[in-house]
Amino acid sequence: EKTPSGFQLYSKLEGHSAGVTGVAITEDCQRVISGSRDQTIKIWNVAHKFEETTLRGHNTAINSIAMTPCGLRLVSGSDDGNVKLW
């Protein structure tokens, strides 16, 4: 069923143990990156709908995620006061 704007659900990616607080997508649309209150970042394969990897390193909830314009790096920020470049 389509939404009023014409979008249709393509996939649901499940795996975080707490709420998702930020998402980003790579420029080539092949991966989705999600950050969560569970202190993890997950990288998802869009075409095959699976979790490729989990990044750990923050001590509190992640509240922001961004990809660098070149698509080679991921930046995350969290309530622990740190910004991390992956």
C-alpha cells in the first residue's frame, strides 16, 4: 500500500536493541547506516536487506550520523560528548 506521497515500504531493517536516533545512506544507495540509543552503529546492505557490521565505540546513546561527501568516512556523535570518525 502506498502512502499519500506515493512511497511504498521497501524493507524493514531490524537489529538495534533500543530506539534509532539517526540514519544516513551512502551516495551509491547501497548501504544504510543507523545509530541508536543502544550505543551502536549498524551498516545495512540495502539490496540484500541484511546487517553487514556493527560498530561499537560510544559509551552512551548515539544521536547523530553523517557520511562524508566522498562517501569514504562515517561521522557519529553521541551523548558521551564525543564525535568519532570511522
